[in-house]
Amino acid sequence: MRFIITAQASAEKKSDEHQSGFDADLFKAYMRFNEHMHRAGVLVASEGLNPAAPGARIAVANGRRYVVDGPFAESKELVGGFYLIEVGSLDEAIQWALRAPSGFGSDDIL
């Protein structure tokens, strides 16, 4: 079965703070997580996504589509990246998701 694990920005960080700095330790933690999933044979695909602030989204109202330009205030709802994994069960997918780096410090469980 395939599952998607999404990476989201921390609700505690302001959107401009989140986008302004590069966190080398967090990046390394994500790379280690990628490698662990790859070695386990469960990783199908993973990608980081562009920051949402300069982005746009398509909304639908009354049967019509329209463009909503960024920045978007609700950063807790924005996806910053994803992992597509193939595992044998929902429980196994949850165990992988629990190991994903959180961005809350270097004690991320891998």
C-alpha cells in the first residue's frame, strides 16, 4: 500500500522567519531519514516544495475557478514537502511518519 507523509511548517514560526533561514541540521536530518527509508526499500519518491508565500492556488466557488495569490496566512495548512512510501500496512506507515524529522531540535528519532 502507498502512503504519503507530508512535511509542514511549524505553527510556531512566522512564515517570513521560516523562509528566510536555512537550517543545515534539519536538512541533514531529512537526508538521513531519506537514506533510512531508501535502505529499507519503502521510499517511492520525496520532494521539497517551493515556499508558498510567492505562490498561488486555484479556488472554486459557485462552479467557477479563480486564482488566489499568496502569501497565505495559514502556514499550518501548507505542505512544504512529501514522502511517498510503499509499506505493508497503515501501522507501518505510521511508524515511518513518527520517525520523520520534526524541525523542533536535533533529537529527531531516526
